[in-house]
Amino acid sequence: MTTWQSPYPQRSTARQLGLTTGILPTGSRNDLTDVPGVRVGHATLVAGEGPLRPGAGPVRTGVTAILPHGGNLFQEKVPAGAFVLNGFGKAVGLAQLQELGTLETPVVLTNTLSVWHAADAVVTYMLAQNPEIGITTSTVNPVVGECNDSYLNDIQGRHVTAAMVHAALASADGGPVRQGAVGAGTGLVCFGFKGGIGSASRAVGPYTLGALVQANFGRRPSLMVAGRPVGQRLAAYPGPEGPEPEAVPSGSIMVVLATDAPLDSRQLTRLCRRGALGIGRVGGSAANGSGDFVLAFSTAQRVPNTAGGPTMAWRLLHDDAPEMDQLFLAAAEAVEEAILNALFTAVTVEGRDGHVAHGLPVQRVLETLKEG
Amino acid sequence: MTTWQSPYPQRSTARQLGLTTGILPTGSRNDLTDVPGVRVGHATLVAGEGPLRPGAGPVRTGVTAILPHGGNLFQEKVPAGAFVLNGFGKAVGLAQLQELGTLETPVVLTNTLSVWHAADAVVTYMLAQNPEIGITTSTVNPVVGECNDSYLNDIQGRHVTAAMVHAALASADGGPVRQGAVGAGTGLVCFGFKGGIGSASRAVGPYTLGALVQANFGRRPSLMVAGRPVGQRLAAYPGPEGPEPEAVPSGSIMVVLATDAPLDSRQLTRLCRRGALGIGRVGGSAANGSGDFVLAFSTAQRVPNTAGGPTMAWRLLHDDAPEMDQLFLAAAEAVEEAILNALFTAVTVEGRDGHVAHGLPVQRVLETLKEG
Amino acid sequence: MTTWQSPYPQRSTARQLGLTTGILPTGSRNDLTDVPGVRVGHATLVAGEGPLRPGAGPVRTGVTAILPHGGNLFQEKVPAGAFVLNGFGKAVGLAQLQELGTLETPVVLTNTLSVWHAADAVVTYMLAQNPEIGITTSTVNPVVGECNDSYLNDIQGRHVTAAMVHAALASADGGPVRQGAVGAGTGLVCFGFKGGIGSASRAVGPYTLGALVQANFGRRPSLMVAGRPVGQRLAAYPGPEGPEPEAVPSGSIMVVLATDAPLDSRQLTRLCRRGALGIGRVGGSAANGSGDFVLAFSTAQRVPNTAGGPTMAWRLLHDDAPEMDQLFLAAAEAVEEAILNALFTAVTVEGRDGHVAHGLPVQRVLETLKEG
Amino acid sequence: MTTWQSPYPQRSTARQLGLTTGILPTGSRNDLTDVPGVRVGHATLVAGEGPLRPGAGPVRTGVTAILPHGGNLFQEKVPAGAFVLNGFGKAVGLAQLQELGTLETPVVLTNTLSVWHAADAVVTYMLAQNPEIGITTSTVNPVVGECNDSYLNDIQGRHVTAAMVHAALASADGGPVRQGAVGAGTGLVCFGFKGGIGSASRAVGPYTLGALVQANFGRRPSLMVAGRPVGQRLAAYPGPEGPEPEAVPSGSIMVVLATDAPLDSRQLTRLCRRGALGIGRVGGSAANGSGDFVLAFSTAQRVPNTAGGPTMAWRLLHDDAPEMDQLFLAAAEAVEEAILNALFTAVTVEGRDGHVAHGLPVQRVLETLKEG
């Protein structure tokens, strides 16, 4: 019986190594689950090595699940918004999320060709909790994002099963977010180094904003760390981290933002556009083949599936409140730091056909930052 | 001294003549100002006749102003949304309306090439009420729509002055909406007949939804009245209403929806998309050159310019409430009937170069409807 | 071995019964496959009767597949666009279609909770043709739409298998489009009558525009046929067609437009917005729970997956060409008539729990149209 | 007689002082007019000093005009796209630009409350070239952007006249772009320092991409220069550059991108989203009150106002061509460097009420960059 645990250790985050980016304070632990009630879980599948045999392996993939709260999400939806920086991606569920301004399932992340299996598995999970779905009430809208892990993984094999999705959901808790080569981050490559799951957060007055990224994008020469052209500097270093793999496909990034600030769908959509700026802060430029999606939800209020009466009471942050501008900056900063954390925490992983994604040479990065 | 009154009489509305469209009940008077607090005013300019002398005349144009409430709109904004069915138009102010989800000025309608003069005049009007704008507070976002009245009017002359805009605003009241060849409807052509301003409303439970259109679109063969291909039937009638003018430019339609239902910007945007379906119900198909815009606002709640505190209380209709579906249908129905009213109420107008836009031959239309 | 044939006969289309709507001429056969090269196929699954046993049946569902051409769609993509009239739906693949402006798989339609299984099955189909996908080239973006057939079907059972999807794809041809209670239309309800698949087309100069709808929307009182309030008139007829089922969930409509006019993604998106007006012409108003999506593609030109050089030659219809306005009108007309055809051609179907969707009482409809 | 020349000198650009950002090579002169055929002109109005007397002065404002080519833009339109990062702004003309995918006038930039006067003046300019507009052909769609210069300028006075707009248009040439406190940049503040007009460019294979910004956004603590938190470091330096003015309103940024790569409207819109990432690279986060708009046009092909035939031949860059990814990166880099150039080139300006916007202390910035 598998435990779906990642065999790859997690390294330290950027901030744990003394690298501070941005000007706002972090949340309590500097990750997505700093937002009260939010839960994150992973299921990781690592199997086989050697040449690619499509359908058989090797497998380097997984699932990451994010739950806005611990209750029944279909019955108690949360306000949500989305922004598509570059739509070359297969994320499902956005049209309904944007139309109704709500999220009614967990957000699940996985690999590109497993996104539909994962969505179906989310439906199974929701049906178990809400057997009336599609019989006496409306259907349910799973939200699943993805990145292409085919440089390391047998992506054609679509090895993500319903059991894996359910395991990721079942394992979700509000503890520290496991980052790096784990869950949906297992097989990713980012700026020519090992990518994966990263997270960060910011405190804004009484509110917290958290970001979790599935980072799989960028070419090495573009990488900026704390504003320095680290990608260019590392290109000049020969060494064990190796050159950027030429065969890496155009990657992608999925960003999930959570906050306990009382925002509605329009405001959360605004937040998503600022989250995209964080991609720019590390040197990303949304290459043609990079599916770059940003989602956001608020835990401050819930939208009942069945209206008790025709109207609902809301409390919303005023767009002109100082906290709004701070949340906008927080979104950009948290995404930037979450991407760095994906790079800092992920270890080297070898996958199909001997492809190796080297972990970012963190000490060299920190040394080069001292150079100016 | 001009009175800015239209010299053209208003004929009866479709319903006054016994023609009922749609299945929902109308509001109290079947026009936009059935929504409590909403005000409408017009200023009409008719001057000269004969050959077009660009810059001199003849002039057949005007301004129509819609005020969501009688207070200070900059200080007490209203939630608003918009949908662009076809963006071949010069409407101003939509980007901010959509970003912030609010309307902070009256909506003003005029001719295509006068839209910027009119917008500037709205700013002057707002500055008079709010002298701190642009000094100690943010600037102001006028919302102005337009239709091309150049078949009858010297549009290059840009004869709409600030005085006309201010007169339309000053004349606005909550009484019956003057329709037909009046205000921004003075020089319009619709389905090859005289177009203009039309209005209608629907009652939905405790709520009212009203529509006002500036109707200037469509070719005669497409016209449908109560679903019958009236345009085709009238094409076969020779007679004093004359053929469709060939030189009529591609027209446009501006639609303004108002409701006292408690809707936010996302919901009002949904409402706008349904309003566009009303254009389809009369045979419209948004020709390439037809700028077709739909705006909507709610009078149920106001957004203060200066937040008293960081958050605001709201009350919103649940998307799943039965009233929502009724409001969606009401939007389609009210727009359909408002367009018919523009056609029914507008009399024949002769403009530049002997161009004549004939009033819809209402009796023939009613007779043909009896045929089936 | 199943044949996936529908057990339900197809009745005559509206036009075959003498009912003409719109003013433009039809294509050669008045359906989607009038557009040269376009293929349509269905797979229908009807099994069991009696009480609903979720996961077991009864089953009234299916798959409809639309192929823009008979070649390798991944290697030779077609320009495409989309418009979401109401996003309460689970259609997949739109973000990439809109970003890149191309369609690279068949469009598959099925039931709401089977959309992800179907998408995965499309991927399997594409991988078989293009084994390099996700290994040496980018991944593939399946486009799948859906309607909720749960009034008749055990939707929780997700009975649509990869075999069904592949059967629908394999059966696709350029012959007359089978309409009514077939394929993805098997379990649908529309305006309180039996809905399903409908199709129609229009000729515009040298070009053809075709529409195919999966029609599952609307309440009976709103139904308009050729502009008459037929829904209201039929509400007054007691009789064997029965009352509108109260338990019918909010429906949806998927619209697919095809044309051989040389349009690009921006222009096809414009076309989609006009297609939505056709929904308004039959009385639709996009109820809150109705996922209303419009897709369009052009067969005039193909976009290679692998660029032979950095640039490509295109030929595009000028936006200002008279044909463009005619295509816009054609989209509205073809969608209207396709919806009517879904209603006219679909026979009565009984499904789970004794639920019956009665076929539109066509003779009564035709008689009432004679009344005016 | 005024010359509309700026009385403020232009300082050196960042690159002239040895500061290189980004990894791509610049165009020949590193500004917008490196794109062949593109012309830029300015008109600057500086008058009065002392206390603000609304309507009278002091005046610190102007106009900047960008012409895609030297021909008749209405007759020979250029493909164009736009992206709204934050819609709290009054830019006019975007709806039609996005619908038709073309730009048919110069792009004019000015102050927030003069945008409508400027748009009307553009119409006058276009009518002079095309007297048939609005008589025998369609109307014209001016595109005008703006920033709020009210910290220094009497913005209520709306001092921008048609003569100024026409002077800016008449002065436009393909020579080096005058940057800093000039034209529409005269009264701007950016990151608490003097903002203004900045420009930069990148070479991508045979193509050039240029950016011009009207930079008026950001709070000092957020400023990043070459990735370093320069805003924070300068906050600690007391000195003649002074503290950040507290009364500065939320600013904005208008970005105009030009390229001679053969891109259509969809592709140019993609380019605009990448341009927005350049705002993130200098620390911008699109504050609530900051209207952040990005426009792009291509000079590679022209769209005739009057179609010679129904279709047009096009040549387009393939989305998957390597040049596309380089253009995307170029957009982010050129916007970053254009913003830095606005800051580097603008000198200290004193305006109304003794308000002073201090020029960026360039030497301190360069010194602090040496620190790391």
C-alpha cells in the first residue's frame, strides 16, 4: 500500500536562508495555510526509472489539493476570482468560477494530461459528501489546474488515479505547507532548475494573504532572484547543477491565492492580476507555451448553495481602503517569494530517459547575491 | 433663448396601441423611471434644413441624461456593470465602471462625434458639485454613450455644447420618459425607419427593472415585431413611408438598464448580457459597424466615495433566487419593448440633404400582426 | 456489441414542415455539415428504466462529436473563437482555444458529469494519431461541452466511456446531421419539451455557415416559435404532451458554429456573440443555472502545429465586407432554427423515475402559428 | 506665440549611465522610434507658479502623440491590441480598438481631465485629413490615454487645447524620443520622485519592439531598480531629494508598445499582458487608484478603411515561432527600462502650491546598486 509520500526531502525556504524579498511582513509561517482554515495536502507518485515507455513510466508526478475551509464546500462556497495571464493551459472550472464568483470544490493541481481524471475524481469526492448533486440540486464544478511534467514524467500514462486525488484531499491540513518536489510539483522544471510547489504569505493589518504556486516555467537566462540576474550568472558557472535541459517543454505556472480579507469576486479578480506581477518579478514573461493562471478565494464569507432567502448579507472591503493597496502589493510579493521557495526547496530529481532537473544551487545563488 | 425642447411630437407606445410583447408584467408606467429615484432628461437641437454644410448644419441631434438618483453621484456611487455586444462605438467610461463596479456620474447619451464634448461637460457638472475632485480626491469618470445620427444631422459640426448637456441634466425628472425623436434620439434611424429613444419596464416581485434605449440600428428586412417578420412585409408595401434609405450608415444601440434589485457589479454585468438578447428579439444581429453597448446599474445600495471605515455592509440577491431568473428575462423583454417603443413613438423627421427617416407605419404594422 | 445507435426516431425539421424562420437562404441541406469537410457523429446509450439507482441507471445519455475536417486536427488546427453567454457550465478547453485562437481536437458534447471522462477520451484519441504529444511536442487541448441530462438520466453514473466517445468520433461523416434524441441530445429537455441535437445552416455568397446546438434550456412559458408566444399558448392546452416537468433542472445550451468563410479568431468570436442572439429569438434568457456557450471555427485555413517558417500567410474576410454582416445575421438565424429543429425532431423520451420529456406537439404548434 | 517646448532639460537614460537591465539587446537607439516609421511628438505647457487657483493655474501639463506611420491612419489602419491591468482610468477608444483589432488614429497621451478635449482635437485632426468621415464613411475612433498630474498641475483647468494636441501631432518625428518632464509627462510623479515620459526598445531577430510609458505610479518604498529595493534604501537617506510627497494621488501608467513584427490583434493583446509584467519588475503593484493600461500596435501591415475586395492577404508570425517568446520577453524588458528612463531622465519640477517632485537622485541610485 502506498503512502503517497514524496521520497524527496524539502530544503529550506529562501527566507529561512536569510533571503528576504519584498517589503511587507509575512504571515505567521509564511505559507498559504497562514490563512485560517485553509488546508493543503499532497499525493506523490514516484515509480520506475530509465527509458520512457509511454503508458508504463517512469512516473514522477502527483497531486496537490487546496481546501478553502474544512466544511462542505458545495454547501458553503467561497467567493473566488481568476485571471488568465496566458491561456495555453488546460485548467478546468474557470468559466463557472468567474460567472458565479464562487469556488465550490477544492482546488486540485496535477499534471497536464491528468487534469480530467483529477476533475472527475473531485466530482466523486463531492458526490460522496453531497449525494443530491445532479439529482435534486445543480451539478458541481471542479477546479483543477496543471503543469506539464513531461520532461521527467511519463505524462501520456496519465498515472494520476482517483485514489491519489482522494489521498491528497484526505491528507490536507492546516499545518506547514510541504514544498518542493512533492505532489503536483514532483516532476516540474523551472528556469532550467528543479521546480515544484512553493508557498509564501503576507500580513496586511488584520488580514493574511497566502500564495501557493505550481512552478514549471521560464528559461534559465531570465531568472531573477531578489532582482539580480541570477540566471545569467549561473549560466556562466559550469558545475554539477548542469546546463539548462534543452528538451524541457515550455512550462507553466498555476498560482492560488487565499485571503481572509472580505473580498468579492470582482476584487479577487483584481488581486489575481496583481499576483501575475509576481511572475514578472522573478523574470517570467509568460512564454507562448506557458499556461499561466491565477486563482484567488476569500475565506471571510461563504455563499450557501441553497439560499435561505432571496438576499444575503455581505461585508466587503472598500476598494479605496488602504488595506486594498496593501493586499495588491502582498499578492505580487507572495507570488514572487512562493516561486523562489519552489526553487529553493526542491531537490534534484532524475526522471524518464535519464533526464535530470537539478536543484537550484542555493549556496551559489546566495553568494552571487552578495556580489551585488 | 432655447428651451431645448423637441419640436417633434411623441406618438403612442406599442402597448398603448394594444401590442403586448413578453410575458412579465410591466412596471407602473412601463418606462425607466418606474425604478424609484431614477431620472431622465433630454435636450434637443433642431436647426436648419437643406444641403449639408459640414460645421454649419442642418442640425438634428441632442442629449439624453439618466441619473440613478437625485443625490451627489460622485459621493454616493451606484453599483454598475456593462457588456459590449459589438465594440464598434465610442462610448467612454466603461473601463473604470467595469474595474470598480460603480457608476459615479449620470449616464449621458448623444451623437458619435459629440461624445467627448459631452464627457467634458459632465466633468464640469461634477466639478461644480464636488470642487475637491482632482485636488484632494480622485478624478471623476464620466460615462457617455452615442449613436451615429449623420444620416439626418451635421455630425461633423459637433453641435452638442456643454450648455445642452447641462440642460439635459437639469431637466431630468422621475416623470414619464419622453420617447421618440427627442434628445439623443433626435437624428436616429432604426431598421430603415425613424429611430430614437424608447423605454419600457418590468415588475419582478418587489423589484422593478427598466430599460432605456438609444435605437439606431438594423436594416429593414430584419425587423421583427412581436416575432413577425414585419420588415419583410413592409418591404413589399410601397407607400409614403418610402423605401429604406440606402445611405444610412451602420447604426448602433445604447442600452441602459436600471433596477432597484440589490445586485452587484458581477450580477449587473450578467443582466447586461441578457439585455443584449432583447436586441435579438427584434431581429438585430449587431452588424459590423453597429456599436452595441449595454450598461446596468442598481439603485438599491450606494458606494460612498470616502469609506467611513475599511469595510462596507451589502445586501445582495442570491444568484440562485427565483427573482434572478425573472430579472434576466425582464432585461431581455424590456429591451425588446424599449426598441419597439423607439420605433412606435418616433415621428418622421427630415434632415440634411433632404434625407427623410419615416416614422414606422404603425397602423400597417398592427394590421400585419393580425395576419399572423 | 452495442451499435451506439439511438433507438429514438428523428421527426421532421421545422422547415421540412413548412416553417421558415429568418430571411437568408439555407445551405444545401440546412445543417452543420453543409460546411464542406465538417463531420458529425453520435453515440447514444439508452439502458434501463424505472427508479433512479445512482451509478446503475436508468441511462439516457450520449456523445456528439464534431470534426472540422477529416485530417489530423492536432497537426492542422483551425481558427476558432468562443463566447460565454452564461458561464454556469463545465465546458473544457476554452482558455487555450481563446488564447491561441485555434481548435486542435474535435469538439465533443456530452452530459455534464461526463465531460472530464470525455475530455480524457479525446486525449487518448489524439495520442493515437500523434504519439509525440507530450514527449517531443506540446500537450493537446480537448474541447468538450455539456448539458445536464439528469431529468431523464442517471447523471451521477457517468456512463459515458472512452469507447462511446471513440465510437462517436469514428461514426462522424459529412452526411445529413442526425438530430433530436440522439448522442449528446438523448436525455435533454428544452422549454419543458424534449430537447436534443438540432442543426441548421445559411448560405452567404460563396460561404456557408452552419450551427449545431445541444439544446437543454428554457421554461415553457418563454418559448417563442417564429416569434409567436407558443409557450404560453401551449400552456393553456391540456393534453397528452403533459405539463412542463417541475423538477427539470436549469438547463443549458452548447452552440457550435462552423463556416468556410476565411475568419480569424477575433472574427469568429464576434460571430459567436451573434450566435447567442439566436437564443434570444426563441425566447431564451440565459437563466442563472443555464450554461450557455458558443464556439465557432473556420475551415478556410489551417494552422500547422509545427511552423515551417516563422511566419504564415493568411487570407481574411475584411470586417467591413458585406459578407461579414450577412454572416453575423446568419449566425443568429442558424442558431434560432437549430434550436427549433432540436424541438421539432426530438420524440418523447421516458427516463429515470418515470420522468417523461414530451416531444413538442408539432401539429399544435403549426396550427397555432396560423392563428397569428 | 508658444513653442510648446518643455523648459525642463532631459537627463541621461539609465543605459547611458551604464545601468543595463534585461538580457535582450536594445534597438538602434533604445526608444520607441527605433521601430521604423513610428513617430513621437510632444507639446508642453508650463505656466504660473504659487497657490492653486482652479481654472487659472499653475499649469504643468502637456500632450504626447504617437503615430504608427506617416500616412493617413484612417485610410491605412494598423493592427492593435490592449490590456487593462487596472481600469481606474479614463483612456478612450479601447472598445473599438479591441473589437476591430485596429488603431485608426494617433495615440495621444495627456492629463486625466483633458482626455476628452484631446480626443475631440484628434477628431478634428482626422476630419481635416478625411473630410468624408461621418458623411460617406464611418466615424473615427480616437485613442487617448492619461495620467493624473494634479500634484503639480491645475488639472481642473483642463488647459490642454486643440492647438496643443495639434502641435504635438505636427511635431512628431522619427528621431530620438524626448523623455522625462516633457509633453504628457510634464506634471507626473512616480514612486515619489519626478515621473514622466520614458522609452526603451529591444531587437528580436529581424524585428524591433519599442515601448513608451507615461509613468505616474507607485509609492517610494516599493521602487525596485535592477531588482534592488532602491525605494527602501532611499527612504533612509535624508537629503535634498526630500521625502515622498504624502499628498500625491494614486498614479497611473499608460504603456504604448510598437513593433514591426507581423502580429495581429490577438497576438498584440498577448504582448500587452507581457508588457504589464514590466511594471512588476520595477516594483509596481497596480494600486487601486492607478489606471494601468497597455496598448500595442504593429507596423508590419495595414488594414485599409475601404476594402478593395472582400478579403485581405496577411502574413503573421506563428505563435510558436521562437521570435514570439523573445517578443514577449522584450515587452517586459522594454517596459521596465522605459519606466526607469522616465525616472532617470526627468528633472525636479515645482508646481502648484509649492509642490515639488524631486528628480530621482541618480548618483545615489547608482552607488547603492554597487552595494549589492
